[in-house]
Amino acid sequence: MTTLEPTATKYQGIVKKAYQAFFSPSQYEVKSADREVIARGNNYRLPFEGGELAVTTWGDSGPAVLLMHGWGGARAQMTGFVEPLLAAGYRVVAYDQPAHGESDGKMTNILEITPTMDLVEKREGRFDAIIAHSFGTLITSYALVNRNFPPPTRLVYLGAFNRLLDSLPRFQVLANLPDEIIEGMRNMIYDNFGKGELDSIVNETMTQQIHIPALMFHDATDNVTPVDDSRAIASTWKSAQFIETTGLGHRGALQSGEVHAQIVNFLQNK
């Protein structure tokens, strides 16, 4: 039974609705150019516990690179990396995480998403590199540290998300919810998932256990995931190089030719 603080008990119905909204990612608006890139790939459905995942691969040979989108994103928003990686001799794999894009599900969480990485890896083989955006960086770190996901030789993190439970106050601002509702949600989340495990999902702590050369980008004008998240991670991640950009916002780096070139150069300098 969910434990609610006395001040939040009278808001229980609202808390439940807010809880459902919190774990229901918004849908990324796919652009026509994104659709064209996906159509040129090999598209298939991969079964997982909650239904099927939408997966796309490009290229028939070369080292494989996995693209991991963020919360409320989709594989479509990562398509800017496809041509630069193919031109550099890589094979590219991207998929929509549960409850995202064309994959099945309405609600999801990091503990449900991370096992799907194993399913994709089992189908496509070991990845030479992972390029992850925003919440996808937290998922990737969690998979590497807590689920023994086969480590790649290179990692690229863009707009990295640091502390899992920082998502609550950020959700509060977006949804304009009072403190009582957020505290009720926090208690409900702790009851359902366990306080200790969730509190420990912190990128700057997990990356200290990831001894893989990494390249990080974060924009100073990012108004979705603050640049301080990546600054904190970079300050403790000894094998990471951090590049702070200006004017790209939260998703601009995903379409930046300059950023793509730096990433390809990083991946090839082994």
C-alpha cells in the first residue's frame, strides 16, 4: 500500500494522475527528413516484455554504433548521425525505447528501459560505441555499471542527465504542481521502486566506474537539462573530455555538422 504524508493524503487522486503523467513520455514530433532516413534503413520489430520495440539499422558492415535517445525522444531525432557515421565506415543501430516513438507502451521508467539494451545487443552484436542524448546517457551509464552491459570502446554523451530524481522538481516546474503533490509522488515512487536504488542512480557517481574514453557535449543555453549536470559529471569522470557549446540548446547538437565531425574524429582516434 502506498504511503502518503498526511499533508498529501487529500491529494491522493491528483497524485496518482501526476504519477502516471510523470512516467508517460511525451511523443517526439518526427520530421519528414527523419522519416526519410529511417525509410532508407532496415526496419524491424523486436519483442520485449511490454510488446515490441521499433529498431532501425543502417549499413551492412563495419563497427556498430548504438544511438540512444532521451526521455520523450525517439530514434528519429538521432538520424543526423547516420550519414556521418556511415561515411566513416560504421554500421548504425537506433531504436525507440519502451513507450517512445513507434515502440509499444504508454508508461515506462529507467528500470524497464535498460534491459531493452540487452535485447538489441543480442540481436545486433556488441557495439563499438554508444552515442547517447540527455536521459539516454543515464540509461547507458546504469546499464554499464548495474547490468553488466558489454562495454563499448568509446562513449559520447550529449546534454547528459545527472541525478535521476532531479526529474521530479523539473517535472514540477513544467506541470506547475504544488509541493504537496510532488511529495506524494516521491513517496509513491519510493514505495514502488525502492528509495535506495533510485537515490543511487546518479551519473557523476556511476561514471567513476566507467573507464572508457568518453566525449561529452553540453550547451550553456540548454533549458531542459542544465549544463551544470554535465559539469558535475565531467568533474569526476577521469576518462571524459567535456566540450561546452553555446547556442545549440538541448537538441541542437544532434543536428550540428561541427559536432558530428568532432564525434567521428573521436571515434576513429583509437
